[in-house]
Amino acid sequence: MVIEGSFLSALFYKIKEFTIALPPLRDCQDDIMLLADFYLRHYNQEFHKQVKRFDASAQKEMRVHSWSGNIRELKHVVRVAVLKSRGEIITPKELDFDTPNTGAHIQFKLKIDDEKSKITSAIVHANGNLTQAANLLGISLRTLLVKRKKYGLM
């Protein structure tokens, strides 16, 4: 079948009129668990499993993950979690992220007016791991140590 060039170029421009710009998944935190629950149901059917939900810790990790692979990565993470799951609830140990879980820096970006509280929150979120807290904040470990001393957060 031969398609004329002019037809392909009119068709292309007609399709191009309907460009849809979608933000990255990391910018749509409200959608992450909706999509995860959708894929959970899908993979339950496919693998004949009875996984009911993600526990609170797993949900928290999923919300702060960077999702550099967008929905494709989310789909893979849920698929693997359903396969690894031995019970009805998915916990963080079943989550297998392809990329480091550094997406939370979006939530913890430093602003001068609330720097001390953001640093405290990041340290708590990282369970006291200062390297991880620095990553969450998008700053170096050395900068975090200096700021901790500045605010008396030792």
C-alpha cells in the first residue's frame, strides 16, 4: 500500500493540533495512589492474587519517589510488589524501585523562612539518616551539617 506524501503531511498536521501535555508523575502526587490501586487490581486479576492494599509506609514511599520512569515505572513497581506479596497488604519491602528514591526533595525544597522546620522534617522523614535527609532537601551533606549547627539541631 502506497500512501501519498501530501496525505501523510495533512494527516500529521491534523493530528498535531491535538497535542496533549502531561506533567510528570512526580508532579501529580494525588494521582500516584489512584494509579497504584488501579494497577493493584489489574495485577490481582492477572496473577490470581488477593492483595488488598498498600500499607501506610508503602504509600508514603510511593508518594515521595521521583518516578523518573513515570507511569511505566509505577506499573512495574506495582506488578513486582503484587508478585512478591505473600499476604493481603503490600509493605515497603515489596516495593522494588528501579531508581533511587530521591523524589522527596520536591516536598522539602528549602526556603529561607521555614528552613529550620524543613530540615527537621527531612531528618525525621529519613529516620535520622543525614545523607538521605540532605538528598531529600536537595543539598549536600556538608551544607546540612552546617545548617544543623546553625539552628542547634544537633
